[in-house]
Amino acid sequence: MIDALLHAIPLVFAPMNILAMVIGLVAGLIVGCLPGLTVVTGLAVLIPLTFGLDPLFALGMMAGMYNGGSYGGAIPAILMRVPGTPASVATVLDGYKMTQQGKAAYALQVALLSGVIGSVLSSVALILLSPPLVSFSLLFGPIEYFWLGILGLATVSSLLGDDLPKGLIACGIGLLIGAVGQDISNGTERFTFGQLDLLDGFSAIVLLTGLFAVPPVLQIVEEAVKTGMSGDKLKLHRQGSALSQWRFFTPVWIRSSIIGIVIGILPGAGGSMSSFLAYNEARRVARNPETFGHGNPEGVAASECGNGADNAASLIPALALGIPGSGVAAVILGGLLVHGLRPGPQLFREHPDIVYGFMLQFLATSFLLAIVGGLAATRIFGQVLRLPRIVLAPVILLFVTIGVYSVNNSLFDLWVLLGVGLVGYVLERLDYPSAPIVLGLLLGPMVESQLRLALTISGGNAAALVSTPIAIVLALLSAAILLTPAWRLLRQRRGAPA
Amino acid sequence: MEVTEEAAPAARAGGSRSPVEIAFALALVAVSIGAIAIASSYPVESAAYPVAIAAGTAVLGLWIALRELLRRRHGVPTPGAFAHHAPRLVVAVAALVVYFAAVGLIGFILPSLALCILLPAAAGFRRWGLSALVGIVCVVAILLIFVYALGRPIPDDLLSPLLAKLR
Amino acid sequence: MLKRLSITATLGAALLMAGAARAEYPEKPIEMIVAFAPGGGTDVAARSIARYMEKYLGGNARIGVVNKPGAGGEIGWTAVAQARPDGYTIGFINAPAINALVVEGKTKFKMADLQPIANLVYDPGVLVVPKTSSYASLKDLIDAAKEASTPIVIGTSGASGSSEHIALLNFQRLAGTRFTPAFFGGTAPVRQAVLGGHVPAATMNLSEALQIAREGNIRVIGVMSAERSPYLPDAPTFREAGYDVVVGASRGIAAPKGVPADIVARLEKAIDQALKDPEYLDAARKAEIPLQYLASSDFKAFLDRATTDLEATWKATPWK
């Protein structure tokens, strides 16, 4: 392995390949920060163009696009409350609050640095730990995925907000929306009203965009502020530097990276779950959990670090087994195949310099992201905030509209966007929290389908659900997460009279 | 810079959002019951999950509605107005509806330009040049990224034959 | 919807009329509809072939891939069937999934509304078991199924009514036993489940099983093709074991019915040439894409046969 790594280094840092990585990063930043456009789309367009190119040139672009795209999603999430990708929803919670408090540049820097650290650690895991991690991921079957979904849903407990029934309602709304669409195991069309567009359910990206992007548009028009943010607030000085506070952030980074890597190697769990779980964990162990959701930089750090750590890790099962851990990994797999690189253990034997080169490119693009992303985010994207706020309303709407349209090329989705946006506005004005809706929406279908698969496989025997060690561990973890807030409350009550 | 209007409207102090609270909670109950009714025709294994959730949201919705009614009886309805500024909210919602309808009818480009200029104007913003410039820059950027670089289609547009000639 | 489309179309046409009258085809970009999301197998196949079709259509032919995903392909296929038959809208269709939808009788189009142009890929189905499994052959599996008190579970990558599910229904009828299908809804999850031994057996397409089977991580106990696959010559077919189960997923290109014959011929030829392009062929061979070119008439016969077969199955054992 060391040999292969040493061999790969000069290839990776050949000028052409550095260029490829930078091109990929910039393209990734662009597709990531536009809601509705995802890295998957970017890669799908890119791959056919890489036929006949040097594999490492093509793979460098892919690595760059993956890392760039995952940070790109955080930019509009922080600056405009519009998550560029589903994985950046958890970033909105604290990131946008920081922007409102005039700390946009700081928030972006925290997000960037955390994302970079997450992806660096994830790349290191990819390089060093692929084989053992692969066998771990194979331990996950429907039973384990069911509990993983439950674990994700349990994190809702820390996102419910101050009004418990409203938090639960929000979660229920998400779960209900997630139930729309065809039931794959018997073809029953649930709540589709004969609409073909609903057969696969609502697309998550359309719902998330509606939920998060439309309410601020309405609010901006209502407030009708005719000035923009002053340029000062986009300069870093006096906002603090995340780099010099590394001691403060390190525990969050380590925990979030571990969470991101573990979720990343489990096929099908995906980036949004990593960022939410990392966010929840940061909040759960924090001394001041009540400051989360009100502009706590740790929230941004946890979410983005978890998201970044998901990236390279999701390639571990893809490279070693041919099982893509995410949509992006699936497309990258396709890209490897057209260059004749067949995933599986033999890949490491037959093309070690390319495999390790690709892994190194992940590492290299993570570092390059720190430069390219830093320049792009504050120097270019941040300046948008200097426009008068009222002018931003149509700008947000334009990008959201075209992004949502291009997900399915369907006008139907635009009306869904509007409908969800209006409901989202009402929910927001009535203090219903939005994060539980997202979790319900993303994880509900996973929990239901995996539970039913598990029961089908076990012949309807419910005891099978706790028949494996991992299932039991996950179930206990879920219970612990659910009980933490209750326990904390109890302790406070006991402490109060004394 | 120039005219900075005070954001918080004066009307806020008097109003309460409590009617909206109750209306929304009841609407939620109605939707949940509707969902249960619809799901009752599905096979059991498909119906169980949505019915369980809908039952939960129905109960919670009733809880919120009752709680708000009780609060009103005690003279402490949930404070705070529903809208920041109701007239402008109505304008904004109407603008969105018209915009989406127009995108469906005549495509993306013209309605987007119109929205960029007219929506700020409706809220009292009078720097037309800036609005128009921002609109044009955005539309051009979107066309460049989505249509030319990524080959994603935009809604059928009145101007698309023109664009095709420009390629 | 249709009305709006036709308004735009008329306006567009009116503006274009200013230019040339019917010039050499293609005089404007061709839209290639893909009924699945960007990044999926069909999408990648479409974007790859589109580049080479452009080359062989000559001039400055342009093909734009348009994804209309949803409803298991139905949205995109409906769009192809209902498009203007002017040769500027073509689309990828996936048999037998498209035939199954039509046979179920809920689609807004019939197979006759489509003009098959050419088939590109044929990927047979396979039945696989984990490497630790005690089933070494189809016979072992059937014997075990007949003795078992509860039906053996077979994971499938599709949903109910997918070609794999239908193949399974046919197989259990021919074998005189019963299996319980577990629908994973995607290839990655079912592959993981079978690799990890979470299901006793699973179905998927050959190309999806190829690499892990070669590595010995799973065993292919039956290929649903007429003859053994050149990519995996050791794997026996269902026919060899005495069960006539021949099912596979195909990807081909079709246009709406009524496209002028000369345009169909132009497209057919361009696809044939593209599939023979050394650069394309090289990439396809490296990626082990099971290419199978069928010209328009053969493709039509192939689709017709799939429809008839499915109608018979639907009568005997409706899958929904």
C-alpha cells in the first residue's frame, strides 16, 4: 500500500491533474450551492465527457466535484436560509441565525473549515481502513437499517423546540408526507390521487426547498428592507477565526467525523443523516444545548463536518465491493467503470496506482477546498448579501424555481414548491419547528420499508428485530438519545428547589 | 444608505395569532382524518403505517386547538401577530402564484425578469435600474449554468426558439 | 397541459418558419427523454450513446438528454409516446418494465403508440446466493423450498411487478413451489443484503452481479438467458436446469408513432454506427455493458413478444 501511495503521489500532483481537481471543485461548488442541482447531476453530465481522457484526470474532477459540492450546499444555507443540498439542512439551523447576527463570514469559515476537516479525516479513513470498514458495513441488513432509521428519528427529540406537541406534530407531518407514493411491495398507490407525479412520492429536494426557501422570500417582502448588509459584516476581522479556536472545535470535529464516516460507509444512509446525527450529538453533549438553533457555531461545525466526513467514506463500499453508499458514489462507480476500473478487491491489486491516486485526490481536493471554497464563499457569494434585501427576494425565488424544475423537469413540482412553501410559512409563524419535518420526511420511508423487509425475511417474527448485536446496540443508543433530554429535565427540576 | 423603512409594523401589538393557531390545528385534524379514511381502503400492511401517524397528528392537533381555546377563555391567547405586514404578505403570495402560473404558460425568462422588477417595486423599492440589472444578471447566469453548461431544460419558453438560434 | 404545450410549440414553429423550410434532418436539437434520474444506469447509457449518435448523424446534430423520472418510468415513457412525431423527440425505453406497465392497463399509452428504433443493451436476470450458502444449484434451492415449512425469501432489486418479480412468479410456477419475494427497491441494497447473508437468495441483473460473482463473494446459480453469458461462462442457465425462464432488462430507443420512415432509418443507422465506434466500444467493453443491437424491425418483434408473454402471465398470476 505504501508503495502504491508513493507511486501515486507524482501522478496526483501532475499539473494537469491539479487543474482537473480545481475544475471539479469549482463546478462542485456551483452545483452544490444551487438548490435543486446536485453533485449527482453534475457528475452525470461530466462522465460521458471523460471518455478517452486519462483516468486520473477524470477521477480528479470527480473527487473535486464531490468535495466542492458538499461544501457548496452550505453557502446558500448560511447566507440565505436556502439549503443547497438536503445534507445542508442542519447547517441552516444555526448558520442562518449567525448571518442574521452579522456573523456571516465567520459562519462560512466555520462551515468550510469543518467540512475540510471532515473530508480530510474521511479520506484518511478511505485510504487506511477500507478493508475492515467494508466487512463492518456488510453486517447491516434490513433489521439494522430499521434501527438506524429509528436512531435518526430519535435525534428529533433534541430538535423538537420549546413546545413539545408542536414538535411532534411537525415530525408527524414529515412522516405522513414521506408515506405518499407507491408501496413497492404490493403496488398500492398511497395518497397519490391518481397523479402520476406522486407515484414515487414527493421528491425530498422539492419539499426541502419549499419548506426553507419560500418562507424567507415572503418575509423579506413583508419587511421590505431597502438596504443591504454592509460590507463590514462580510469581513472576517472581529468575528473571530475558527482556525485560532481549534481547541474549542476539536471535540465537535472528532465526534462529527466519526459519525459521518460510520454513516458514510453504510450504503443508503446518506449525507443528510450524517449531518443531522452529528448536529444532534454536538447538541446532546453540549453544556448549553439551548443555544443551539440560535446561532451556535458548534451547530454549523457539527453539521458540516459530519457532512464532509460522509463523502470519501461512502466510496469505501463502492470501491471495495461495488456497492455505492450514496447516489454520488453510484455515479462515481459508473465513472470508474467507463475507464475499465472494476470495483472489488481486485481493483486494489490490478490498478493500485489509480485507486490510491483517486483516494489521494480526495485528500488533496479536501485541502484545495479550503483555498477555493474560502475565496469563493466570502469573496463572491457573500457579496450577494450587499444587495438591498428586498431585491434578494426575487433572486432567491428565481434560482429556487429553476432548480426545482430541473429536478424532474416537471411544472407540477413548482406548484408543490409553492404549496409546501405557504404551509411552511404558516408553520413558521406559528412556531412549529421545521427540522423534525425534514427528519420525518427523509427517515420515515426508510424505517417503514426496512421494518417490513425485516419482517418479510423473518417470516413475521418480531423477535428477529433484536436478534443481532448491532440491532441491540442501535436500539439502546436510540433509547439513550430519547431519554437524554428527559433526564436533563429531571435533573434540573431536582436541582431547582435546592 | 437612503430611505430605511422601519421593519416592524405598528399593527403587531394589538393582534393575536390565536385564530390562525386554532384554524391550522383543526385543518391538521381534518387532513389526518381524511388520510385515515383514504388509507382504510388500502391493504392492511400498506395502511398501518400512515394510519398510525395520522392518528397521532390528529390527537396532537386537537390538543393544540383545545389548548388555544382554553388560553383564550383565560384571557391569555398566544401573543404575537400572524403576519409581519399583512398587505405586503398578500402581495407577495399573489406575486408567487402569478409568477408560477406565468412560468407554466410563457416560460421562465420573461416572468422572471418581471418578478425581479415588479416584486421589489410593489414593496416600495424604486431603484428600477438596480432591480432590472439584478434580474438580467440572474436570468443570464441561470441560462448559462443550467442550459448551456449542464444541458438541463427550462420550462417551455416563448423565447426558446430565439435562444436556439443564439447557440 | 397539452394545450399549453401546443401554444408554445406553435409559437416556436412560427418563429422558426422565418428560417429554412424543412431542411436536412436534424436541423435543430433532438430531445432524448430518459425516464430515470440523472446518474442512473439508463441515464449514463443515454448520455454516452448520445455523443456518438451526434457524431454519426452528421452535420451539427445535437442531442439533449432530458430526464423525466418518476412512477417507475411511466412519466418519461408517456412523454415519448405523446410527443410530436417529427423525429425531434426520442426516448429510451426499458423492456419488459414498459410492457408490464402497459399490460397492467393503467398507462395513458399503448405499445403501438411507440415506434421502436433500435435496441442497445440486453442484460439477463440472474439468481444469486451468498458465498456461504448451502445451495449450490437451482435444484438445491427448489428441493429446500419444497421441504421448508415457510417459503424461502428471495430478495429482488425491483418493486412488485418488476421484470425480476415476474420472472420469480414464472419460476415458482414452473418449479411447483413457492417463494416469498422481498422488495428492496434498488440494486445496491439487495446486493448488500445478499453479500452480508441477510437474505438466502436474490435476483438482480447479470451486469450488477458480475464483479462480485467473479470475486467469489456471491454465487450465481441461474442465469435467465437462452444461452450462457460470455461474461460469466461458468454460470448455468435456468434452461439447462429445465426451467424455461428467459428474462432480462433491455434498453432501447424509441420514438412516438408516426415518425417519417426516412428519419427512423437515419436514427437506426446512427445508433448502429455509434455502437460500432471503436472508442465507444472500448468504453462499453471495459464497463462490461452487455450490448445487443437490434434493428428497428427486430426490436419491434422483441417488444411484441414481451407483451404477449406478459399478457399470458398477467392472466395466470397478476403481480399486483
